[in-house]
Amino acid sequence: MTLTGDSDVYYDPFDFEIDNDPYPVWRRMRDEKPLYYNERYDFFALSRYEDVSPALTDWQTYRSGKGSVLEIIKANIEIPPGVILFEDPPRHDIHRSLLARVFTPKKMMALEPKVREFTTRCLDPLVEGGEFDFVRHLGAQMPMRTIGFLLGIPESDQEAIRDRLDESMKLEDSKDRDIYEDGLLDGSIFADYIDWRTKHPSDDLMTELLTAEFQDETGTVRRLTHEEILTYVMLLAGAGNETTTRLIGWTGKLLAEHPDQRRQLAADRSLIPNAIEEILRYEAPSPIQARYVARDVELYGQMVPEGSVMTLLNASANRDDRHFASGETFDIRRKIDRHLTFGYGIHFCLGAALARLEGRVALDEVLKRWTDWEIDWANAKMAHTSTTRGWERLPTRVS
């Protein structure tokens, strides 16, 4: 299908006004420019489900080895081995299988009592106050404690590490795209913890990474190097905090805007797992993925040349009416075959089971304490990064 005629639709992933509500732009892109090109930043974009879903699985064409973030690909920087989001097979498969050994869904599900404990510690002191911030009091706390517990990082240090990770991703203005500070991309802020665990092994993921043996791409059976472990720990700490924080924020915002559905959940907690899936579909915490185009590909009658950057708008695809009936409507009872919030194919999120668990427990524990809340919009604030979308502050009045 070739679309003819000009369109004035404009999408800029670094524009804060667009980022505040990108869905009208994405809807126009789906309808008018399903293959979109941004001349200013020199990237293409796919926005329809029927295009984004297969592109996420076609790693031979849309490659991650130069990065999966637009500005990283453009910067052409050297990426350390072990950042599986920024790797292609065969290296990706080896590194992912190693992480999958220590990050299994079964192990994540066994964490539910601990996740509830962390959530209770966050919420109980707030019960009598009449005010509660979904992000500051819960979204920024419970995921940090969970991943810190998994990695074996002392609670006394977890908040400082989370704050530094958050600051490294934050865009100060629409032109600020230099988000990778020294010490974060290479994981060196975790060096002291790796050194400590080397001498004092324990029952945590960091120790498992230190002791795991695997066969690398050269056929050598070995253990991870110190630098590789730093990279893995950085990856787990960053991914384990940021996206779940956004999920919890969107949970508060969407259920404040849909009080009838919130009351259904309060009356029937069995609806919570599906509600979390709908929240994930409707407001993907990580809405845009980037790929390096490894070979010429023709789409909608236009050639996308090898060497281009393609962005895959999974959050737009999640609302595509062509795949989801009334895709722009939020419905906690919706039957969802497969949304693209966690990706698809070889880069499907390893932490999906944990994120779902944390989202489900967070909502369940909030509803145990409050069944009604309204957003204090005057003091709410969005967080702007180039990789995630969500709230920095979401204060509510609760009852």
C-alpha cells in the first residue's frame, strides 16, 4: 500500500509538548503516515501494530547491536558486552541465556511475599494522612527495594543509586539528549558491591552472576569478568526500577480518571491481573524502541535504506484500532491477545513477570487502604526521558 498526498503530521520524541500526550500524533501517523520520516533527527518510524509487531521479531533487518535508543545509535558509541538490549545474535543469545538462568519467572513469583512486605512498609505510614503520591511514596520505593533485594544491595544505599539512575535518564529540556553520564553505562557505580560479594557470597543474583559458568561466543567455558558483571548489574538495576515506577504511576492516573472501573476492582480483586495488562497496553512505560536498519527494506512503496534508524512505536501499536477494537478506550475487562509493551521476539523483557507481579501487588495493596482518590494536578509532574514515559510526581487525595 502506498499512501499518496502530503501530510503535515510531525513527531519529535524529544519534544516535551508532544511527549505529554503523543497519542493524537501517533493516531495521525497510523492513519496518514504509517511509515514516517523525521528529517530533523534523520529517523523513520512505524506506528501500526501490523508493522511494529513483525519488525520487533525481524532482528536480521532491524538490529539492536548499535543500540536500541535513538541517540545511542546516532552517537555510534561503543557498547560494552552484556547489555542484551543492545545486542544481536549470537552474542545476545549467549548473554540472555545466562541472565535467564538467574532471572526466571518462577524465582520472580516466589518474591511476592517480599514485594508485599516492601509495599506495606511504603503505604502503612500514609493511611491516616489523606494524601498519597503514587510515584514518590510507592513507585519510586517498592521496585527499588525489590531489585536491590534481588541483587544484594544494602537498603541504605538503594535510594541513592536509584536517584542517580533517574537523574542520568532525565531530559532537562527538549534539546537535551546527552543522558549517559560517566559511571552509569559501564555500571561502575556498582563496583564496590561486586568487590564485596566476590569475598562474601550470599543468596542473591549478584552472587549467582559471579559464580555462573557459561560457554561464550568463542566456545570457551568461563565465568563472567568483573566488567561484564558490572554491566549486568547496571542493566538489572536500571530496568528493574524505571519501568515499574512508570507502571505504578500510570495505574494511579488511569484509575483516578476511570472511577467506575476503580470501584469494580475494589469490589472484585480477581480483576486486578487483567487490569494491569490493560494499563500496560494503554500506557506503555517504554513506548519507543529504536533499531539500526541492516538492509534495504521497502515499506508502503518507499525504500528505507540500509544504515537508517527505524523507531518502533510500540505504545502507538498498542492503541491501533486495526488490532485492538476501540484501542483508544481504557477497559479493565478487555481481552488482550498480545500487547507490545514488553517487546516481542528475542528482546522480550526478561523482567515482564516481575513487573506484572509488582504492578498487581501495588494495586491490590493500595485498594486495601483506599478505594477512592483524585489527582492533585497542580502538583503532578511528568518525567521526561527518551526511553520511558510516565510521572515524576503523582500526588493524590485519598479516602
